[in-house]
Amino acid sequence: MIGSLSTKNEAVTLRALSLEDAGAYYRSVSENRDHLRKYSKGVIERYHSIDAVIEAIVEPNVEGQQQLGIWDQERLVGSVGITPHKSHLGKIAEIGYWVDSGHLRQGFATLATQALAEYAQTKHQAVIAYVAEDNLCSRAVLQKSGFVFRDHVSAKEGAFDLFRYTGDPSE
């Protein structure tokens, strides 16, 4: 389990969500429902109540799954998570993230994604992320964080692009 991770900006840290963070996390999700609705509908559905947030912290859906808060000093500005999977690639980690609407385009998602991907690469054969094909901001976050486009995927939820972490933002 990840306790905390540093980012390239010493004021921004990733910290595993604890029961003490449940209220702040739920408030942030609630205050950002309109913002999250387009690309992060699963966040709204999963964290629909304070009890659901507590349950997710205590008992994740998938063994090894973990949500970390993105903290700017002591303020929660978003979340980044990791979900392990087994595939033909071996043991892989899927990363997902969101930033509250008041902190968009300030580099928080990129800092968080880079730090978590670097950590995950030491524990998994591959690190991946899916992004809606029309989510240009999220695509840019992944590319700046060292992910490269690998495939286009269609699912019942819509069309997604698969990115794989290489560690090289210039690739």
C-alpha cells in the first residue's frame, strides 16, 4: 500500500485517503458533480455518499486498488488512483485521476500522474490509462506524464484511447 508520494513540486503531495479524509473527499466530489459528469461519471456513482467514500477507503472494489488525494499543501484538489489487473501483458496497473474544477490547468493532474506512474512502474510490468477520445485535456496530461497512445478501444460506455506509460514525455 502506498502511504504518500512526493511530486516534482514540493508543495504538492499524494496521500492515501484515510477515514479522516472521507469528509473532504466527499465534499470535493459533491461540489464537482457537474464538472465530473462528462468524463468521470464513475467517480460520482461510486462516491455518491459519505458512507460510500468510507466503504471505498476501507474495502476497495479490487484487491490492491487505492485512491490517493492530490494535496496542495493541506488542501485536497483532486484524486489519483491505481487499480491492478492481470492481462496478457502480465501484472498491469491502470491509473485514473480527476482534479476539481477550481484547480484545472495548474499542473496538478500531471504532477500526480507522473508520480504515481513512476511508482507503479516499479511494481508492475505495464502502467496504462484510458481516456475518452474527445478529452483533449486528459490526453495532454498523459502525454506530458510520459504515456504514449497505443490503441483505440470501443466499449458500451463509449470510445476510449489506451495509453501506456513509457516514462519518456518526448516519445
